[in-house]
Amino acid sequence: MTEQPPDRVAGYERRFNALFAEYFDTLGATLDAPSFSRFTPDCVELLRDLSLRGGKRMRVVLLHEAARLVTAEPVEGLDAAALSVELLQTHGLVHDDLIDDSATRRGGPSTYYAFREKFPRHPRAALALTVLAGDLALALSLRVLLEARLPVGLRQAMVEVQTRAAADTFVGQIVDLERDFTPAAPDDELLHTVADHKSARYSVLAPLRLGLLAAGSRPDAYEPELSHYARLIGICGQMRDDYLDLFGDPAAMGKPTGTDIREGRHTYTVVRLLSAVSGPERAFVEQALGDPACTPETVAEIRAIAERAGVADRMRADMRQYAEQARAVATGWRPRWREDAVAFFERLPRWSVERTA
């Protein structure tokens, strides 16, 4: 493989962003909304703004590279599948920001806060419209597959993949919230299970399945290894997100750090921090944990405590460990699938955890 993962990612990102913009340009003509409705166009516009605002389009990358495991020829259905996975991602972002009460996303206002600004005297309407906008994105993610000009059997199989991925993600969101209600800090196996359901199954496994389906392969025949690879990538990704929430650069991420501390969340980073400190430092962290008024200065001090305790180093080592395990899984695909595409999946885990934003 002559291209490095960032080069491939950039190419897919440019092409898909143009496709996504074109999709939203034509959506108004295909959405059966009453002509008098003002709120429906507002919802669509905010979905468009959030969807086109950024992101590395890694799900699109995985989708195309999964098809390339089978063939280097153009594959019908990838554009519809790409729109579907990114619309499902938009749904997740809208609802995530509502659940977390996040003001910003990708350097701009979250959908929830945009509606709050639009309806300052009607907070319940802002809440309801946020939920409905997210639901609309979910429905559109399935509709785009149902309307694709593909064989009926392939369309049905793709819709099943996305429906299962969405259901798994919702369960993941539920157990993610439940995790923080347990009296004891969760162990890694619980955290891994949350990462698998909440992230890996829709962000990694579903694009792999969709790409293989579009290329004429049967992903069910390789389910154990695909699921294992996806789970490991999901763990790496969740660890990276948790790491950046305390140790990242807010300017590069487009959102502030310390959200997990303020929300009192038992993330990979927080659990490792609590296990690594004691005495006054642990008391300082515990006092800040779950305090929504926790200041940036307090977050900075917690970051310094975590760095002194070796938490940042441990998180980076753990991410590299799981990335290496994912690479080993992909190496096992060499006898079956195309060399350059397999090489991409081998390199992707390590590169993805080394990104800084």
C-alpha cells in the first residue's frame, strides 16, 4: 500500500463531503413536509450544519476499504451506505449533545443549544425539537438505503445491518448512563462492553458489513473476526476520546476538556486516575467529580495530578496495546482478501489512536 491512512482518509473525506452536501441540497424536495411548516426546514438546516461541519468520516473510510478487501473495481451502493452511516452518526451526535448538555460540537453550537438560542422562552420546545431532529436523522439513514437503486435483497440486508447497529447503539447509551450509577468504579471488562455497544458496532462493525455486502461478499461468514476487530477498534477509540477529554487540546477538538469530570463519569481515564492517586490528591479529584461548576483551573490541576501519577502514559500504553491486537486480527485476513486493503486495516488502529483531534 503506497498511501498512508491519513492520505486515504483525506481522499474519502473530500469526496464524501461533496456527496453529503448534494444530499442535503435535494432533501427539501423529497421530504414530505407541509408547506406551512417553518420548524421542519429549521430541523433540516441544523442537521445539515452539524453533518457538514467536520469529522474525519472514518465510517466512510471503513466502508470503502471493506469493499476494497474484495475488489478494486467500483462498487454500486457505497454512496447510499456512506450517507446512511453518516446520517446515523448525525443522529448520535444530536442526542449525545442533548444527553451531555454540550454547548459545542465540532467548533460550533450543538443542535440542542442552537434550538435553545432560537427558543429562549420555550425550553421544552427546544428540547423536543432536538429529540425530533435526531430522530429525523435516524429515519433518513434508513430511508436512503430503502430508496437506493440496488437489488431488493441487498437493500434489505443493508437496512438490517443499520437497524441492528442503531439498536445496539441505543443499548450502549443506556448502559453507558447506567455505568455511572454503580457504587464501585467499573472494571475494564464493563468499560469494554460499553465501548463495544455504544461505539464499535455502529462505527466500525456496521461499515465493515455494509462494504462487504456491497462488494458481493457475505459478512456473516466472517462474523467472529469482524466483531473482534471492531470491538478492539471501539475500545481504542473510546480510550482515545476519554484520554482527550482530560489531556487533549480544546482548540483542536472544538470543545472544552473536563466534561467527564464535571459529569462525574467513570471513563477509562477517570477510573485509572482514581486507582492511581490517594490522600489529598484523591480527595481533590473526588470533590470535583460530578461538579458541573468545576472550573477550567480545577480541570487543569486534575490534569497535572493525572500526569504526575502516570495516567496519561498508562492510557497511551493501553491504546497501543489494543491497537496492536487489532492489527494482528487484520493480519489474519491476508490469505483471504486483497493485500493493499488488508494493509490499510493493519495500519489503521495505530494511526487512529495517535491522532490528536
